[in-house]
Amino acid sequence: MLFKSSSAEEHKSVDITKCSNEKISMIFHGWMESCNTNWVIKLRERLTYHRGGCIICIDYGYWADENYLKLWRNFDIITEVLYKEILSLIHKGLNPRQSFLFGFSYGGHIVSTIGRRLPSKYKFKKIDICDMAGPGFDFFTDHNHKDAADNVQCYSSSIDKGSRFYNCHQNIRLGQCGYTQPASLTQSLYSSHGLCVQIYINAFDHPFYALQNPPRWCATANPAQNLPKYFTIGYKESGYRHIHGDIFVPTGLQYPYNLSKKQLARFQALHGY
């Protein structure tokens, strides 16, 4: 555990020398969450199986339990503490070129800010972000997330809690244009915002197919070009091979929330593709 806090003063650092020759993944959670949150545990399991190496969860649950406005006001303080911790780990042997960072919601802004603040010689290779928080950030924050790593991939799933800005190398817009998820109507556990991490985790084991062209009803200034048929999204060790822009991925009503090839064909026929 890199930063596990039960009080404002208490923290514990990982012995990075044990991971110096391995791939490293870091997970940053959102508001009202911690490293014990269910999706964090599931993501750690999937990354262990599919990527291997060391998995580090960045736990700032002490602050994340506060009301959202207070958490937002403490963003600079929290980010500064974590930035210094990660910079210290780099100096102790953490290799940014073997590192992968994942952030959800509030945690997405933290990983982007840390990545953009690091000197260029310490630039991370890959960052994935799920439904980066919008409230409090959309009109008061630098949104040039591409500078945070060699490749920054952002998933959007909600219009009420997620950001309305799409400024990553790949902007994966889930469900209805990245605004809402059909599955939010069929179960009570997850909102469209919360479904983002569930879909991201499910994509390790289930194909989520992208549309080759953006839906006519979805506004986009930067559609991805030349997407191959049955292009799938999700964590990819080798990256996205220079595919940039907005990628639209319809999602389903039921777990695991993807569309089969047959369902995708029906969706495209229904909407005149």
C-alpha cells in the first residue's frame, strides 16, 4: 500500500525495491471510496492476471470520506502529498516506463495532474481514466490530459458526474454518447458513473465492440479514424497503435453490459448504419 491513511498524519510507503524489475500498476479511487472498495479489489485481480508485476493502490480514503465540496477544496493538498510520494518512489527505483496508472472519477484528476507535473524524463508510459469527475473541475482545471503520459485513454459514461471535456488520446464514449448507460435502468447497484469501472473491468474478459463511425446523434469534433471492424476497447498492454480521437461503444442492459456481435449488428441496422 503506497498511501494508506486512517488519520491526516499517518501514512505508509511501499518498499519499491521489491518491484524495481517488474511492471507496476497504480490504482487511484474516487470519492467515498478506498482500497477496500469492491471494484478496486476486482481491478487488482484482473491486473494481476492480465498484466502481472506489482499492484499498488493509492489510498486517500481518510479525505475521500469527506463531503465532496471539502474533498474538491483539498485537491491541491492531496495531489501534492501523492506527487511527492510517487516522485520519492521514482528516486528509489520505480521505473515510469514500466508503470501503468488507473484513476476513477476524482482519482482520474489526480493521476492526470501528477503525470503532467512530473519532469519529462519521468513521464509515465500509460494512463487509463474512468469517467473523470466533472463537478468542480470542468471549468476550473487544465484539461490537456494528453501531457500526463505517452498514452492517456479516458472512458466517459455519465453526463451528471463525469467530465464534459474529451481531451485524451483516446476518448472512449460508452453507452449513449458517453452520457448515460442503459444498464443504469435495469439495476440499482450502479449509476451511469459507477458503471464505468464495472465495464472497464468486464472488458478484460468480455469484448466491448466499438462502432466504426460515430452515431449521428452524438456530437464529436474529433472522431477516431479508420477503426477496424469489431475493434474492442479496454486495457491493452500494447496500446492502441496510433488510434486517436473519440471512440463510441454501445453498451447493454444486462451484465456484463456489452453487446455481442449479433446484438451489435441489430443495433447498427436499427439506427441505419
